[in-house]
Amino acid sequence: MSTPRARQAGLRYLTAGTKLDLEGRYGLALHVQASWASNGDNDAEVATTASLKAAGSWEW
């Protein structure tokens, strides 16, 4: 619970997030990250990023 004193002290912003990293059998790396931020008012921001990278050499 946020109090006016906490807001004045700069403790106004609350952030939370989660991060998931997986590396597959063929050198594929999946990275997923989600975050949530709120400034205590009715404003909120949600961000999600995902990336897939391939490492190593491929032979056909």
C-alpha cells in the first residue's frame, strides 16, 4: 500500500516482471520477457518482448 510519504520519498513506481530463457537441441534460443509498471495512479504500462536466435552451423 502506497502512502503519501512514500510517494514523496520517490517510492512511487512499482515494477514487476518475468523472464524466460530456453535453449533448444539445435542451437535455437528463445527469450521471452514481460514487465508491468504502475506509478500508483491509474496509469499502467505493460511491455512484452520475444526473440528467437539460431547459433551454430547448419548442414544440409
